Amino acid sequence: MGKAAKRKRKVSVPSTAKGPVKSAMAMVKSNPFEVKVNRQKFNILGRKTKNDVGLPGVSRSKAIKKRTQTLLKEYKEREKTNVFKDKRFGEYNTKISPEEKMIRRFTLERQKNYGKKNIYNLNEDEELTHYGQSLAEIEKMNDIIDSDSDTEERGTLSAELTAAHFGGGGGLLRKKASSGQQDEEEEKPKSRKELIEEMITKSKQEKQERQTQRESALELTEKLDNDWKEIQTLIARKTPKSEKKDKEVEKPKPDEYDMIVRELGFEMKAKPSERMKTEEELAKEEQARLQKLEADRLRRMHGLDEQANKKKPSHVSADDLADGFILDKDDRRLLSYKVRRIGLEVTSVKASSPTSCSKQDFCLVSFCFYFLVPESYETFKSLLAGRTIEQQLIILDRIQKCNHPSLAVGNKAKLEKLFGFLLEYIGELATLDLPELRTIDKLVLPLYNLCQMFPEAASDSIKFILRDAAHDMEELIEVKGRATLPGLDMLIYLKITSLLFPTSDFMHPVVTPAFMYMSQLLTKCRITTLQDVIKGLFICCLFLEYVSLSKRFVPELINFLLGVLHISLPKKRAQGYTVVHPFSPVGKNLELLLVCDKKDLESWQKQNLPLSIVTRLKETSRTEMNHIRLSCLALCFDLIKKCAALYESLPSFHEIMHPVRVLLTQHVPVNEYPEKMQEWYHSALKELENKVKQYTPLISEKKKPVPLKQYTPKIVKVLEFGRKQGGSKKEQERKQLIQRHKRELKGAIREIRKDNQFLARMQLSEIMERDSARKRKVKELLGSLSAQEGEWKAMKRKRGKN
Amino acid sequence: MARAAAVADCVQAVLGSRASANRVFELLELLGGEDEEDAACAARACGRLFGALLQRGELLAGPLPAEEACLAGSGSAEDKYKAWMRHRYQECVAGLAELMGHGSFRLKELALCTLMRFVELEAKHPLVAAEPQGSRTFPRERLKVVVDGLLPINEDASLLISRFQEYMEYDDVRYFVIKAVTGSIAQVMQKTKERPLPFYQQNVFSLISPINMPNKESDMVKFLAHKQAFEKMWLSFLKHKLPAGLYKKVLVIMHDSILPYMNEPTLMIDFLTVAYGIGGAISLLALNGLFILIHQHNLEYPDFYKKLYSLLDPSIYHVKYRARFFHLTDLFLSSSHLPAYLVAAFIKRLSRLALTAPPEALLMIIPFICNLFRRHPACSVLVHRPNGPAGMSEDPYIMEEEQPSQSRALESSLWEIQTLQNHYHPDVAKAAAVLNHSLSEIEDDLSGLLELSAYELFDKEVKKKAIDVPLEFEQVRGLFGKKNDIFAEHFTLD
């Protein structure tokens, strides 16, 4: 507790007094009578003791001294109202620099003295000064001082040396020296022995210093050498010849060439770039990349991303109150394809190839090399209108190159728009009376490239198209109660979706809606014409392609194929199988695929269905129609075969395929079909039949035991006793502040009490002094009076005697 | 315009003095005329004229003698005039009834409104004295004319009927319409001898289906009589053979606008049982009415669950009434006293049929099946059979068996749901994967899933915010340029 006060006093001690106090303290500390030891009752390990030794005498005298300087002064001047005023110019003005201050003061002084004080003094001149002293005065004393100091400085030995070697001329000399150097600081005279010891240590120290300096210099040079050697070896390995030459030339005489070579040696060497990879290596790398991508795809197919992304149940402590309070949130991002840059490279390479190969055809056709991205679809269309496919491709390529996102800021948005335009253009090409499918086939390439560059924009525009189409269909169903299959453009869009995005993902922002849309097409739309059948089969192909890798189960696909088979049969009651929604067992639109004409049956050849058939079928003849019907049937058989191969591994494969099998074996008039068709039929049936039936009972996964929640008390380890623990940082700070305040308050009360005591003491001593003075005076008076009385009596006696 | 003025003049004259009463014939002539405009004018004028006469009491009240007899008779001139005018009124009503069969809807509507105005006025100023003295009478004859006009045999009068609905708000009109319809049905259908009359029956249905019966007895004096009349009407309507579309419509409204207002709902048992036996969508719909009868009126239905079981065929996932059907099925299967074999058979059949279902139905049926497992833990062998026979070559369940008890469902496993774990729709796959683990205690809420439509599903999927869009890494070579492209095998780009 006394510590604070002590510290305070220590701080306020004037700095001039520090030196002597320190020495005095040292003296006092060594004096056992001055030291008060606070004895500890128990020795506690690890406790830091601060106040085990106190110097009560010293501290008391210090306190008294301080009080006499401050409190006592105040006390003595308590009834005095005089104030000391400092009228020096600008003394307390900090804004004026000292030089300026001096100049201003000087001018003021000069102004004050302006005008002659003494009118009779004719040659009153300014007094010349040097360092503020009048030159006249200096001249008077100069000679004596100069001569004296000069000789003494040069000739005399230093006091220490003389003291050490010649006994120092006794106390007199020492006293003189000390008084000359340090005016008031009284130092104890050092003994001779001490002095010598001090000198020896000093010289030793100097010696050691020199030694270390030399050593460090040596070390530095050594290090420098080593460095140089390293660099030398580098030069030697990289360019052995030149190095050798260097050495030969170097030895005789260093000339300019050497200098340059040396300089080059210190310069940064151009590192050799990695060598060009061989084709094998490139292929290997590409393979590795593809493998990685494939692994990524598989992961997404199984929906593992999602599971990983889901927050895992974190460890629940026994004290968890299960109130749903979670401290941190999971903000991990999905793993994404890292293809984009690679894709870009591929893009540039691929995109440039058509340009080079088609250049010879187009030297005649010259179009400008710089294309802006069209602002609207109309301008885009007019740009491509009337050009050949190759020209269109070149234009698209140049637009992409001229507006690469790395070239300007707004290019990204522009190119993203280009993707939308291109899609719209493709849709328009597909809806023409004579759909330009060859053009679309080529335009898919730039579409793919753009998609690789801007996946978000591409997915958005395809989603937009899907949403529009689905919305239209929904409206149709609401108004008319039935929907029709969409045009060729939607089919193409769906196909393009499968080209641009991985269709095997468990969940994909574009592909999943596309799945939903196709499912609606196969279940909601009426099949009334042969075109509808072809469109439906096209969608079936799409479904198969979408799920070809992931092998996902599509009920709509099987239903539709069953329906298609159903409408190829003559009208009769269906037995053993049921067709669902778009098809009906009885009613209209049956026998769409039924062919009875024997001649047509025989003349049929399997042909690939041209897609344009979807838009115009009317002008074809009866025979052709029948042939198309048979081709559809063949396609249907093939799709069944592919489905069977795809779904082989599903546990209820046989149940899924049961209706199809019944229809194929019991209802289809195989014998009437031409031979080719029979081949298709048998291959499909074979694929269905030769699958093993294997059923193993299901076993559900074991349930993990849930640990019981226990409300045990919280236990905290105490690592250090005595220190206040617990609470947050804020709380701890607060506690500390409170404690400090308490301490300060106690200290202040103590100080005030001591001040009062001091004052009381002072007053008492004053009173005592006054009393004693009065006593003395009274005594004096009484003495003088008694002396007077005595004299008077003596006179009286004398007179009486006499 | 000139015609309108002339007609107005004529009305004024007749109303003004009895001397010019003969000008009524001008109006009646116009009413029966060919011209549409004139007929409309005349109809309006007749309404005004006879309305005023009815209010003045210038029509003969009481039984009407034949015209000749009346004129020749020895009554006062006043009486003779009134009787004569009454005959003109009768002619006018006949003319208006004819107009209700006119081609133009405007005229029909006008005739209807005029007739209904006569009905209203006649009720206030009765032409026929009430039987018991002091009670009020209702002009049934007029209303019968209106109802007959509303129910033509050869055309669809739904527009006119919907116009007529506003009069059905009145209790008395409603009551007498019900009576008139009952009479009309008996009369018309007897003639046709069990041959359905699509238009007539359609018209009757659209007239009687929106009837809003009052809910409380205090609303009406003779609530019971009203109910009985209502019941009689429906029974006579349903007695005859209905076209399939109408059958469904009747069944759709059966549970909330017919059964609650019948005096004795059990009378519907025959109709519903027959409907339940028809099969297909009609059976599904009859289920609702049957449920009410079983639940509230102690109907004992033999082999109900067997029948319900046989209703399950692939079309249930595709029909319009899916939500209603599964809502009821859920109710029927919610009893915990059902034997395990029965529930297992239902589970197995539903999941077998789910192999052909669209995703929106799958999203509903999988939680449905999960709920069944929760209610009937004995069925859990279907998903968990630790020591079962290892390699079976057939699914023990017999799909073709009609008796649930014979279907051996409890010996089988739910391979169908396991198959659906590979469904292309991510939500379906996830839902199916739930059955791999042990189920939670709380039942899933089906109410939101029952009405799920494919478009809603699609919309939900499209509106999802994508964090990241994975891309195809295989370089495109053309529209059909993929490896092993199916399209390249079967389609060409011509």
C-alpha cells in the first residue's frame, strides 16, 4: 500500500536532485540500520515479492522534504495576495519560434533605449558583445585566464592519473579537482586501491572491444568469400567455356572485357524455360485432366457433393442444452470445375482452326476484321443473314476474339448477350419450314465455347427458354385441357443442353429442369399424329442419352415406349399390360403405327429419320408414310433394347419391363414383319429375356445409438491460485480497474492524513517557537528589570551607606 | 324506334281505357311474330301491361271458365272484361313460354325475366284462391312453365340456367323448383324408357347442382319438407342411367352438396355401390360418398378393402382425382386395427405401381408409404429382413392376386423403392433413400404433397439459385457428335 505513495514521490522528485539521491540511496541501502525487512511467514513457491525490503528513513525524509517544498510554502503564503507576473515578451507563447522571440525582444529593448538618456554623452555607442558579454569586459580579463588554462590543459596530467600513480597529492588536490568538476555533488573520496582496480577493468574492457571488432571483420570477409565462391560455381556450371576463357584471360591482366563478364556474373541469369513437352507427355497430361474431370463428374452423379456440403452434425457436448444455438456457420463452397481456363485455351485453338482452313475460300470475300457485339437480336440476325455457314462461323469467331473479356470491361456482359442471341438464332433456324439443321450443327461449336466462358449466363438463358416453354404448355393445359408436343426448336434446345452441361449430375441447375420438362412432355402431351410419335421418340432418345452415364430410372420412358408399341397393334382389348396417360387402351388415335400393306412391308429398308419430317410430313406418299412408321417401330425396338441394357442392374428390372415383355411376346405379330424388323425385334427381346432374376431381401442400415444427454456440472481447472480467473476479457479489465481505484483511494487518504499531520507539526513548532521567544523576551525583560532594581537598590544602599 | 313508340302507345291505351282493350291483340301478335326486335319490344310491353293489370286486380281471380262460356254467360260487364283479360294473360304466358325456346339468348332471357316477374306478382295478388283459407299460395303453374322452358331436351341451356340461379336464392322459389324438376324428370324420363338424354340430363344437373340448401332449421319454416323434396328430386334424377361424364360430375359434388342435405343419406347407398362397382375413375370418386356413409351412417360394406385394393391400377397416379383418392386412402388405412398382411399388400401394390408414376406422384406416394410403415410397424419386414432367404429367383408378391390376403406381400421386400433410389429426379431419389434408414417417429405431412403438380415441381426447380454451374468437359463436335450418340443411329440432319 505504501508503494503507491512511494512511487509517486519518486516521480515528483526534481531531476537535479537525482544524482546525489541515488548515491545516497546506495549508501543507505548498505546500512543495515536503515533497512527494514518485511519477514515472510511462509515461503510460497512462485510468488513474486516486491515489498520485502523497505527503507523507512529514506522515504520519510523524502516525503518531508517534498512537503516542505510544496505544502509548507503554500501554508506560509496562505494569506499573501501578491502575485509574481512574468512580463517577458512571449514567454508563454509557443507559436513564436525561439529565434523570432529573441529578435522581437531585442527590438523591444532597443526601442526602449532609443533616444539618448544622457544628452551630454556625445559618443554614446552600442556596446559590442560576444555571447552576450560585453567585449570591453572580456578584454579586460582575457589575458590572465587564457595563459593559465592553456598551460594547464596541455601540460598537466589528468587528475586521475596523478592520483593513481603518485598518490594524487593528498586530499587537497583531490578536493580541488572534485570541487572544480562537480560543484555541489559531494562524493566520498575513493581509495587508491579502488581507483587502480577501476583503471584495470577499463583497459581490459577496451582490449576486449578491439578483439571482438577484429573478429567480426574477419567473419564478414569470410562470408563474402563464400558467397563469391557460390556465384563462381554457378558461372562454371552454366557456361563452362566462357568461364575457362575467363580464367585464362583474367590471370594476365584484367581488362574491360573481364569487367563486363564479371558484372554479368552478378547479374540475374535468364533461367531456361521448361522444355517443350513431347506428344506423349501432352497426351498423358490430357488424360490425367480428363480422369480428374471424370472423377468430379462421378462424384456429382452420386450426389456426394451435396452430402459433403450438408452440415455434418458437429460434436455435441454433454452440456449442450440442445437449444439450437450454433456459434459458427458453414460457408464452404461447392467444389467447382477448374476447367474454365483450360477450356479457354481449347477455345482459342479450336476457334482459330476453321479460320485457317477456310481462308483460301474467303480471300475473295472480305469482311471487316473488327466486329462489335450486336446490341439487339435483329442486328445480330442481319449480320449473319445471307452468309454461308463458314462465314457465319468466322464472324462469330471474330466477334468473340475482338470482344474478349480481358480486352475491355463491358465485354463480358456483351458476350453473355451473344450467347442468348445465338440460342435464339438456332431456335429460329429450327422453326423454318426447311429447318437448317446443318447450320445448327456447326453453330453448336461457338455456342459450346461461349458456354465454357460464361457458364452462369448460359445456364440462365437456357433455363429461361425452358421456363417459357413449360409455362406455355401449362397455359395450354389450363385452357384446352390438353397440350401438344413442342416444335423442333425445343427438341434441339434440349439436345443442346445435353451437349453443354453434364447430364449425369445428381442435381444440376439446368439439367434437372430439363428432365422435368421432358417428363411433362411425355406424360401430358397427346399423341395424335405420326409427327407426334417421332417427336416423342426423339424425346425418348434424349432421355436415354441424359441417363446413359448415370443409369437413372425414368418411368416415363418405359411408359412411352410401351404406348408406342401399343399403337402399332391392331385395335383390340389390351391384355396383361396397361398403358398410361397419353395413350389410352381404347378410343381415338390408335393404330398410328399400324402397317397392313404387304407391299410396303416388304419394300421397307431401315432408314434414319430426317428431323425435318417433324415440320412437314404432309406431302409424302402413302408408301413413304408406311416406311416411316416401320422405321419408328424399329427405333422403338432399339430403344427398348438400350433401356434393357441400361436398367439391367435395377433391383426390380423385371417388374419394370414386365408389360413390355408381355406385349412383345404375346401381342406383337412378329411373323408379319419383314426380316429386318424381325432382327430388331429379336435383339430387343433377347436383351429382355436373358437377364438373371436375383432378389435379395432388403436390410436397412443399422441405427446409431443416440447418446443420452447428461446435465453434469461444468468443471474448470484452476492453474494458478490467487489470481482471479474466469470471466471475459472485459470483465477482467473492469475488475482490474476497480482494484486500482481502491488502491489509489487508500493511497490518497493516507497522503491527506500525512499532509495534515505535517501541517499540524509545523503549526505546533511555530507555536512553540513563538512561546519560547516570548518566554525569552519576558525573561530578558525580567532580567533587565531585576538588574535595574538591583542597581537601584545598590545605589540606594550606597547612598544609605554613604 | 317507331315500333317501340307504337307499342308503348298501345300499352298506354289499354291501361288508360277499357274501350281500347282490343289493342292487346296487337301486342300478342307481335309477341308471336318472327321479328326478334319486335318480339323483344312486345315481351317488355306485355310484362309492363299485365304487371300493371295484376296489381290493379283487373284479371279474373278464381277458376277460369272457357272463353265462349264466359262471354256468353250472364255475368256483369266487369266480370266479362276481367275474364277476357285473363284469357289474354294466359295467351301471353304461352307466348313467353314459346319464346324461351327461341334461338336468341337475349329473347330467352327477357322471356324468363318477364315470366319470373309474373310469378312474383301472382304470388302477391293470387289468381287462384288458397285452399285453406288464409294461407298463401304460390303460382306453381307459372313456375312449371318456367322450369319446362329451362330444361329443353335437345339443347344445352346452361347459360339461361345460370341466369336463373339468382331466383334460387328465395326459399319458396327453390322449393317449388325442386318440386317442378321432380315432376319434369318423372314425366320426361318415362317417355324415353331408360335411354339417356344427354342434353336434358345435363340441363337438369346444371339446374339442380348449384342449389344451396340452407344450413339451419331456423332459416326455414318447413325445413324437413324442403329436405325431403330435395332428396326426392335427386333420387329421381339418379334413378335413371347417366352418361359417364355426368356420372363423374355427380360423384364429385356428392359428398359436400348432396349427402349433407338429404333427409336420409342412406338412400344413396344403392347408387354409390353401383358406382363403386363400375371401376376406373368413377369408382375412385364414389369412394368419397361411401366414406361418408360408412363413417357417419354406419354403412356396412362387405369386402371394402378388397375392393379398394382392386382399385389400385397404374392409372391412379395419372388421373385428375389423384389428390382426393389418396386423401381418402390415407384415411382408410389410418386405422391401426388393420391386419399387417393387408397393409403390406397395399404398400407392395402401391410401390409396384409407382414404377410407372410421374415424379409429382412419386413425391407424394413415398412419404405415404413411409407413413404406413410408421402406423404398422409389423410391416417393416418389407424393408428390413435380416435373415431372409438369400437368392430368390422371383418376387414372392403376386401382383395379379385380387385377395390381399393371398398376395404373399409379407414375404416380399420393397425392391421397387430401392429402384426408385435411382430415379432421375433428385428429390424422388432422396425421398426413396429415406427407407434405407430407420424412420423417425413423426408422420410426414401429406397435405402439401397431395396437390403437387408437375408444373409446380418444374417451377421450384427452375427458380432455385444456382451456386455453381458445372459444365460438360467433352468437346462438342456437332449436334449429334457425341460418342455412341443414339441420335446419329436413327436420325439425320436433313
